[in-house]
Amino acid sequence: MTMFHDKGRIHNWPYTVRYGNEQRVETDVLVLGGGIAGVWAAIAAARCGARVVIMEKAATVRSGAGGAGVDHWQWAADNPASGVSPEDLTEALIENQGGYRNGISTYIQCASAYETLVEMERMGGKVRDTDGEFRGAEFRDDASKLLFAYDYTNRFVIRVWGADYKPLLRKACKRLGVRILDRTAATGLLTSGGQHGGRVVGATGVNCRTGAFVVVKAAAVILATSRPQRIWTFSSELRGLSTFRPPSDAGNGYAMAWRIGAKLTMMEKSMRSAFGSAYSFPAYGSGNAINTWYPCNIIDANGKAVPWVDCNGRLLESVSERCRPAEGQKFFIMGGGSSSLPHPGLKQYLGPKPIPDLEQRMLRGEFSPPFYADLTSMPDSERRVIWGLMVGNEGKTRIPVMKTYMQSGFDPDKDMLQTYDFLRGSGMREPVVPQERTFGESGVCGGLLVDWDLMSNVPGLFGAGDLVFGGQDHSHAAATGRYAGARAALFARRQAAGELCAEQIAREKQRVYAPLAKQGARSLDWKELNAGIARVMQNYCSEPKNDELLRLAQDWLMDIEENEAPLAAADNPHKLMRTLDVLDILTCAKIITEACLARHASSTHLHFNRIDFPSLDPPEWHKWITLRKGSRGTEIDDMPIAFWGGLERNYRPRHRENLEAMGKK
Amino acid sequence: MEKTATSTTPTEKSDVGNGTADAVYATPNATTPGQPVVFDEAICTGCDICVYVCLEDVFIPNPVKGKPPLILFPEECWYCGPCVEDCPHEGAIRINHPLQQRVRWKRKSSGEHFRV
Ligand SMILES: Cc1cc2nc3c(=O)[nH]c(=O)nc-3n(C[C@H](O)[C@H](O)[C@H](O)COP(=O)(O)OP(=O)(O)OC[C@H]3O[C@@H](n4cnc5c(N)ncnc54)[C@H](O)[C@@H]3O)c2cc1C
Ligand code: SF4
Ligand code: SF4
């Protein structure tokens, strides 16, 4: 038996426990979170000649949402075959979100995703169809040997063999002398003299196996710890912790930035969640027509094909037409799901999808459930690219889906995979209840407010990847990580290291170890605490919202903070890490509630329905709301929608400087 | 190092039908899903590479050298697969999707149904 509860025997903790033991490290650039953005930042900073340390909660070799793979290299408008310019694509992506998308990080992605991918190739990643596996396929550019997805006319999303990228990136870090502190969860940022809002001078961490304390002094710190999850939904009984992104991504970066006075924005946005649900199936592991499975044939129980339509509602005859823009459309952004979820994407960017009225037609008897994704009837190259390159490289699919299903006998040439998303006729699984919400498991969500250096309002604190209120993509994390790494190294070069504050460190140490002391008459497990926070958010910060509900949410969360959070108990270093995660989830929930109170208008694009302010997207509220913890309570402010100014004009000189600096090593 | 959770140790052979059995322990309910991966003890060498790579620190090394790791936090598994992918011994470990996560498919030619 390999379970801990083997006939009642319990085992001693296998690692030497060193609670309180303090390790000191000094560096130029400290990267918190060694996921996709983190390793790219570390590589870039090291190339600039900086000393670099990565602090990673898990093991850098595979950690993060993209550690197990990537199949779509998104928005690579700088690739040689692209039919769209970085400017046009950036503007379209922003417009498609009603303006609520970080233009800085989106432009960095659109202008340098391909350039970044070429570096991935130099590090050993497979990027092109060099062996001609897909020769003759419509989605192959014969000149560059790149393979494309979605829009075969405009060619800006690249299909890649990304399952091995993360171990290769870690190897590159090692080669460049980056020091990696694995299994170390960052807990707090340190500021010069311990001053609130003062320059960042380092961070603290706790080892998730030994419980030892780590203090890293640094001239610049890059936050790359991704987004909070488990804010509205929490279940540990159905499917792991039921998160779409790895459970380790718990929003620590948001809470850490908040505590020292950094500004966050768009924290009021949350969505009904199709992905993070405890009731969903293995990611990309059931029949589908979106993402990895685009543009797969969907058929009903009697073999009747579900028709596809373009954005004009025109019926599409062939598979090939599903990968071409509609008449009058310059290009399209993704496509596939025939979801009836509120989705404010603009018609001019909408991709082809199965008929949106499938549900009604099914109820009238035109189609008979269940439905299947039918690879067998797809053109040969499309079948092989979906069940092969895509399912073989998409995060979490190579082993859990491709290998596991094939070991059970699944044969893509003969078998049709049942789709559960289409059970109700909708191409995208809908949440069981609207309260099944997500902040950032998928989609564009709020995060750290950054400038053209990807630096926050707190000097020396940079951000990259999923947490900078822009993209949710692997290539976005890679390109922004690389850019932030270089900017931070240049910052560190110009600034002398600041001074650590002993009192600030002592306070943080006390906070971190507090859960170990709670073994009294009444204590609370991290899971119950998480579930309690999620329940408050479901009830009072969901759909719809009003002042009364949101104030109740605030009161309840405050109650929990005062009464239950102090009871949270941990009896080993791993549970200590999980407990600290939930305390940060509580902080994130509080920030979200405050942000919701601050926006006095409803918004389609923010999925934000205030019944006491029903006016939809009025011009005077078309702006970013920013929040920061001030020394006397929360400070709320706003920023104009396109505050970043000219894209190319701001990007180009910094990008050139980055390339020059990175060339040194 | 192991210790037993109760003061008795299993000595008698099981004979449930006759009113006697192995020692009975006071164990809590297991968390579900309880077994995200299955090890093959005959193939696994106990090298602990899966313990090293795991994204959520689901395993701990087995106190008995050469034995498969112990699954300590099964409900935290993200079902991502690096533990299987990076294992140097094919077949030593495989993903075990929770029962409510098993999908089905249909063979087009025969209409037969199969499942994970
Ligand atoms: C199943 C799946 C498939 C996907 N497929 C694609 C795709 O095909 N194309 C695409 O473009 N995008 C894809 N994505 C999205 C992409 O993986 C993410 O956008 C990307 O990984 C984000 O990078 P990041 O560095 O911001 O976050 P992550 O890669 O998640 O990294 C965050 C890191 O921070 C660590 N961390 C968290 N808290 C702490 C702490 N307190 N201290 C230290 N470390 C900490 C985490 O362990 C993690 O390693 C997919 C995501 C998933 C989940
Ligand atoms: S399952 Fe594989 S990686 Fe894990 S201990 Fe056994 S042999 Fe090593
Ligand atoms: S599937 Fe992922 S989270 Fe689960 S045990 Fe394996 S490596 Fe760990």
C-alpha cells in the first residue's frame, strides 16, 4: 500500500523540520514564482549580467500552469507569416474586452511572442515542423515550417510542441547561474526601512518541507506568482482542489503586493466559471470544438453532424472554412464554443462556431444527445494535429488524456469522444449556478498595475505573466517575463541595494508561524477556512450585486479575519503553506469586495451587474479603478482607459535597450 | 520511521466470518479522490523523481528504501502528469482519474461504448 492511512499507521514527517531557522541570501534580481513568466524573467535578467535568485513554491522543473505543456503560442503577430500587425492585433484584443485589458503587456506579447519563441527554439524547444509531418497541410507555412491554429489566412497563433519547454527553461536558468530555491513559498515583500510603499528591498519565504525561513535581499523583485483561485468555488472532494490553474497559484502575489502598498486594478471583475468547476472533466479531455480541439466535427447520437456558422450566421460547408475569416472580416480571434454564456466579444472578431441555437433545436428533436467529437471524419492532417501535436502538448494532456485514454483503448482513427459540454446543447460547459464564479482561472482578470517598465507604483517591484491584468497565455507570460527580467536587471544596475528592516522581518516571521501555535480546544483546518470564504463570496459578491450585499460580504470577511482566521492551525510545513495560501485568499476576497463597492455602474465587459447602479457601461465609468492599501485605509483612485499612451513609441526604445543589455551574456 | 496509531498491533490472521479479524484501527474517513496515481511496486524503484517534480507535493518518500512513494495529500493532485512523464521507469506510475472524471467514447463502426 502506498497511502498514508495504511492500516492506521502514520509516518513521521520525512523531512528535517527547521521552523524559525533563518537562511539569508543576497542577490541583484529576485524572482518570486518560477512558473513560465518567472523562468523567462530569470533568464533575461541573468543574460543582462545580474545575479538572479528564483523562489518557487513547487519545483521549477515543472511548476506553474504551463509546466506540463503548451500547444498554442498565442498572438505571435511578429512571426514572418502573420497577416496582422502587432498594433492591429493589440488594438483588437483590447477592443474585444471593451478596453479592459492591459495594453502594455498585450503589446509586449503581440510584438515579441515570436521573437521569444525563437529563443525557446535555441534552448532546444521544438517549434517547427522540421521533419515534414504535416507537409501539405493547410495550416503549415512551408517557408518557415511553422504550423498555425484558428485563422489560417492570418496566421498569428502558432501550434507548438511545448510539453518539454519547462524543463528546457530550467536547464537554461542553471546554465546561466540562476540560483533556484525550490519548495520555498514567498510570504512577504520587504521595503526599505520597513516603510509602507517604500522601495522594495527583498522578500521572505518559508520552506514547504522543512518550515525554515528564508530572507532574500535584492535590488529588484519580480512578482510572477500568477492569480488567485478558490475565491468563489472550493471543493477538495470532487476533483483535487478543483482549480483550473495549479492549486499552488493562490494569489500570494496579490496579497504580498497589497500589504506593502502596491496598486491593483480591475479587481471588481469576476466571471461565471466554465473551467474551474469541480464538476468539469479532465481539461481538454472530453470531446470539444474549442481550443485544442478546434475545429473538430461534432455529431449527435445518430451521427448527424452539427453545422458550423461564421460571425454573419452563414452556414459553413467545409472544415477548411472554419479556419478562414468571414466575408468583410479582416481576421478572427479564436472561436469554437457555441456558448450561451454572457460573452461580450465583438462580432467583428468572432470566429466560426457550431450553431448557437443547438440547444433549442435539440429540444425540438432535430438532434439527439449525447454528442461526440468525431475525429474520424476530420481531414487526415487535422485529426493528426489535434490528437497528436495538440492533445500531446497542451498543458495537462500528454499523460492524463493522451496516454491514459490510449492505454484504455481509445483510437482517434476509429473512436468518437463523448462531449459533456454539448450535453445541454451548449458548446461550452455552463456553471451549475451563477455563483460558481472565477476571478482569474481563465480570461483576462485584474492584477498588479504596471507601467512601461512593467514596474508597479512601488519602486523596485516588477510584475509579469498572468498577474499583470493582461493576457492569460503562455506566450504572454514568456514575453512579459523576458521583458520584465531585463527591465529589473537594468533597474538593479542603476540602484544601490536598499536596507532591510529587522523589525519588518520579525513581524513577518511571527505572522508566518502563527498557525503552528494553534493547537487549542478549537482550531480550524485550511480547507474549512477556504470553503467559508468561498461561501461568503458566493452569497454576497456574486450575481447580482448591490451595496447591501457587498457590505455584508465585507462584514463577514472581516468577521472571519478576526474570529476564524486566527484559529487556522497547521501541524506540518506543507499544511502551513496551504494555510498561508488561504489567508492570502482571504485578503484577495477583501480586495475584490472593496473594488466592487467602488464601481458605481454595471459593465458587460467586466461581467459586473450592480442592480443599484444598472446603467450599463456609462462613459463616465469607462475607466480603471485602482486600489491600494494606504497607511490609513484603502485608497481608491482611477486611471483613464488607455493610460499607456502610444504602443510602439513606448515599447520600441525599451525593447532595444533590453536586447542590448541581454546581449552581454 | 513508523509508529502505530493505536497501542495494539495486528497479530491475528483475519477470519471475519468467525467474529475475529485483524486489529481494527481508529482511522478517519479518507479524503476523496483518494488515489490520484497508482504505483506498480514491481517496476517502481523508489527513486523519488516523482516526489521531486510533483507540482503540489502530493507524495512523500517511502520510509522503506526502494519502495514507491507514499501518497500523503491525494486531494491536492492537479492531474497534470509530470510525475508519470518524468518517471524513468515506464509503467511504474500511472494516472488514476477519479471515478466521476471518467469519460466515454463510441466506436464509429460498431457503435460499441468504451470508457477510461
Ligand atoms: C491546462 C492548461 C493549459 C494551458 N494551455 C495554454 C496554451 O496552450 N497556450 C497558452 O497560451 N496558454 C495556455 N495556458 C495558460 C498558461 O499556462 C499560463 O498563462 C501561464 O503559465 C502563466 O504564466 P505565469 O508565470 O504567470 O503563471 P504560472 O506559470 O502558473 O507560474 C506561477 C508560479 O508561481 C509559483 N508560486 C505561486 N505562489 C508562489 C509563492 N507564494 N512563492 C513562490 N512561488 C509561488 C507557482 O508554483 C508557479 O510555478 C494553459 C493553462 C492551463 C492551466
Ligand atoms: S514511480 Fe517512477 S519516479 Fe516515482 S519513485 Fe517510482 S520509479 Fe521513481
Ligand atoms: S499529477 Fe501532478 S499534482 Fe498529481 S501527483 Fe502527479 S505531478 Fe503531482
